[in-house]
Amino acid sequence: MKDPNGVRGQRKVPRGSFRRGFGPARAGLTMRRQGMRNCAGCEGAAMVEMALMFPIFLILMTAIFTFGIAVNNQLTLTQAVGAGAQYLQTIRTSTTNPCSDTFTAIKNAAPSLTASKITVTVTMNGITPTQTGNSCSGAQTDLLQQTPVTVMATYPCNLSIYGKNYAPNGCLLSATVTEYEY
């Protein structure tokens, strides 16, 4: 672009148009100094804000992780009960202890859950046998062809965050699956 004075790249500025300290060379320095003057005495404001918000953020993140673990346990239990019910359908005619065999299948399908805390109830042909723990030896006579089998399992969950229990009456996860043989 050509300058009206005929000199390329230079511009003539009338005398007295810039006040001292506000010329193009010093504009950035002056603005920085003015910005610092507006914030005098607030050097630690960000640190105070962080100190106030960090505990709230930490509690929120811990709550999210705690509920995430509970949801993951519920999904794992549901998938494992489905696997146990399908396994019971396949061994229907050859098992002598259907509850124990179903419990073993559920335990193997859910390795992230504590096996001693899983409680299994099996209903065969509308009859729920008397169980000792997760065993119902002799109940294989209730496994009839073309009758539904219902497997239900429960697992306790822990919803305490920093010592505060958000399920004081207990939290019990449960899953039920009914398998039909045709």
C-alpha cells in the first residue's frame, strides 16, 4: 500500500498528536501497568478460590465414583444371574444340586464381586426349595422339562462417602432372571 507522502512503509504523524508515554512503542507496557494497578492486593485470590472449591469438588467426584461402583456391581450381578440361569437350563437333567451349580456359575461370571456376599435363590417349577446357604441338594426333582426356572441373586452395596452412609438401612442390589425351556 502506497503512503500519500510517497514513502512506502512510513507514515508521517503530525507533531503533538501523541502524548508522552502513550505512543505505539510504549502502549503495551502502559496497559500492563494499568492492569496491575486495578488488581492491587489480589495476588492470592485464585489460591483462596481453589482452597474453597477443592473440598466441594473432591466430595462431588468421590460421590460420582461411589455411585459408579454401585451401578457397575448391579450390571455385573445382572449379567452373572443371566449366565447362571442359562447354565442351569443346560444342566437341568444332570445336576444333583441345582442351587450350588447355579451359584458356582454366577460366581465365575462375576469375579469382581465378593462371592461370600452373594445370596442365590432358585425357583424351579414354581417351587423354591429350602436352602442351606447356596445349596439345595435333592431339589433336582423340581427341575421338570418345559417348566420355567427363576434365578434371583442379591448383593449388598456400600454407599458411604467420607464416613457418611447414604443408605443407613442398607443397600441391597438384586437381579432376577427367568429362563423358559421350550
